[in-house]
Amino acid sequence: MRITISILALVIAGFFSCQQSSLPHITGTILNTTETKAFLAKRNMNSGLEAVADAPMAKGKFDFKFETPLDAGLYRLRIGSRGIDLVLTGDETDVSVSGDYNALQKFDYNVEGSALSTEYKATMKGLVDRSITTASVAEKIKSTDPLLAASLKMNLAPVDPSDYANIEALAKRLNDKYPNSGIATDMTTLAAEAKAQHEKEMNKYPVKLGQPAPDIVLNDPNGNVKKLSDLKGNVVLLDFWASWCGPCRRANPHVVEVYNKYKKDGFTVYSVSLDGLDTRSKSRLKSAEDIAQRMEKEKQKWVDAIAKDNLMWDTHVSDLKKWESGAASQYGVRSIPTTFLIDKDGNIAALNPRNNLEEQVKKLI
């Protein structure tokens, strides 16, 4: 009888032991830090952080133990002003991290017990080291585990409303594999918001998707006439920009990158500059001579920006009227950069394809 009771006790103890071991356990050792506490928070799709737990640190060591499972999602393990991102499915039992406090910002640390966290770290480190490109990560997002894909998407760039279809597809994948998880719900909401924002933005412009792109006929810096319609048969990025526009200049390297990669396949750029002087600016000058001198300076800024940013295509045009540009008015442009992707038939194919320019171009060439 005692033997039977003893065996039963062992079975019960083993059962509870198995139950306890299935709960998440996160430990770590971070060198070169004097912090006395580690914090764990869950990252939401709006980049907000929701506090989950904290643990004391001694000589760089910490130990998180949980009494309930963690929801699938992207977590931020913070030590002082730096941290480590963990992509957790909710099934992990023992996760350990290690690294040097001074190298955390470069994604130079180790993660064991969480395959998605390890892959996430390697991808982000590749981006920091420039051993991989944002374009390759964008391709990876389409096929990798949806939880990892969502975590990478949160960190790559701000949400592009025109990318709503891809966000919807990712939301479906998340709901299929991680149903009822917070990140799946967040992604579904984000997809709906992106689609609504995209439709709102489209309604701001007199040109519509699928309709012919209105022709633009303007002079280049040398006084030569350049027509947008002359580029029919190519995939064309119609780019409204200016030398004085910081966001435009920061976007130019990526446009150049895509141009160099696909120009042989029939992709080109038609750049409309909003440099020059508008009526209000001219009214502040004393004479026609002053206006002419100032206009020449503004034109030179445009020319210098083309050279400095290595915008090597030869379709650069402007009427040098700044916000009074006839082409900008024709397309309903009220802020820059504003871009329209035009297909080979001369129809509007995409609006403001910033974060997914290469993807959109590949669809059309």
C-alpha cells in the first residue's frame, strides 16, 4: 500500500514538474553593466511598449520566471538605456541571452532557446553591418514565419498605406499560425487602417489608379523640352522633389539604387523639381535684375543637387515656380516628396511607392 501511494505521489509530482517546466523562463548575463534591474516589455504594432515584468540584476545576471505563458509577439528586454529584442512564439521554456552591454545597440549578442529571436538578431545585425539590404529583408518577410515577418516589418520603416495588401496578407498568415495572439489582432487592425489611409490619400489627387498619367511638358536645366509622354513604353517613377526638401534628398539614394538595378529592364525616372521662385518670393525683391540673379541661384541649387545626389537620368524638369508649379497643380501635389509610378502603357500604377518601390517596379517591368 505504501509502495502504491509512493508511486502515485511520484506521478503527481512529475505531472506538476512537467507543468511548471512548460512555463517560460528567461535568463541572461550582460557584461560591463552596473544596472540593478532588467525589464521586459511587449512591443505593440504602434511601436508602443507594454510592461510585462522586471527582475533584479546582480553582476550582470538576471532571471525572469513566469507563472503564465507569454503571448506570441515581439518583446523588448531592457537593461539601462539599451536592450535586446526577443521574438517569442509563447512555446519557449528556457531562453538565455548573453552579451556585452556596450555592443547591444549593434545587435551583437547571443540568444539561445528561441530560434526566431536568433534569426531576428542575425537579420537586424546584417542590416546594421550592411551585409544585407532592406530589399532582401522585404523579400524575406513574404516567406518567413509570420511572427518573425511582423517583427521585422515593425523595425524596417514606417507603415506605407499603399502597402496595405501585403499587410493584409501578413495579418492572415499571423491569424492562421498564431490565432488569438495580440500581434495578429494588431496586424489585422493595422491592415484596415492602412487601406483606409491609402484610399483617403488617393482621393486627394485628381489622378487615379489605372487612369492615364496627364502629360507634362517642361524644360530641363539646359532649356531642352522633356515630355513625360515620350517615356511611354517604360516604367516611370514621376518624382516631385526639390533641392531644399530634406526628406526628398534622403529618399534619393534608394531611387538611384532602384534605377541602377532596373534601368536595363525599362525603368526610368522623370523628376519634376519645385525649385525656383514663386510670386510671393519675387515680390520681396526690388528689381527685375534682382529677380533674375536670385532665380539663377535657385536654378543652380537644383543643378547642384542633381549632381550631388547622383541622379543620373536625363529627365530633370522644372518651370522654376516652386509651389506654383503647373505640373504639381495638375497632379494635386501639396507636399513633397510625392511620387507616382506609371506603367508601360502610361497609366498610374501606384501612388507614393516609397517603402516598396522596388517591389512595385518588379511587378511592372
